[in-house]
Amino acid sequence: MILLDSDVMIDILRNYPPAMEWFDALDENEEIALPGYVLMELIQGCRSKAEQDHLQRAVDPYGVVWPTPEHCYCRGIGEELGKGVHHYRFRI
């Protein structure tokens, strides 16, 4: 699973070429998600209903996850990450 940060998602929404090249190079089978707080930042940055609608269409294919504090700490390589992460879908 790849979690996109707000700066990366903003670059993708703006079709910034380096971000798009990176994004297009991802394995098509890779699960892509946004942390809930990132989605909240993106919504807060919308200046109009039209921008909110555009954002919803752009992020609709991706899941929204709310990692618990236990999952934000990695004790070592090889530890299972993402176990217990809560998945949600974005809807306005």
C-alpha cells in the first residue's frame, strides 16, 4: 500500500510532470490510499464547491485510511504494516 501525502497529491492534482511521471510508473496493482488527515487538508484547501467536486472525482478511486497510533510505529523491518488500519471511502 502506498499512502500519498498532501504535497504529493497536490502535485498530482496539478498534473506536475515529475509527480505524474512517478505516479504513472507505479505498479498498477499497487493499492493507493490517502491518510484521512491528508484528505481533510485537501478539502480545507478547496476554495469552492467546484474545487471540492474536482477533488472528489480525483480521489474517488483511492481508499482513505485512518492508521491507529500502534500502526504508525514500526519496530523493525519485516513487521507487518497496515494490520488494523481502518479503511473508508471519501464522500462529500
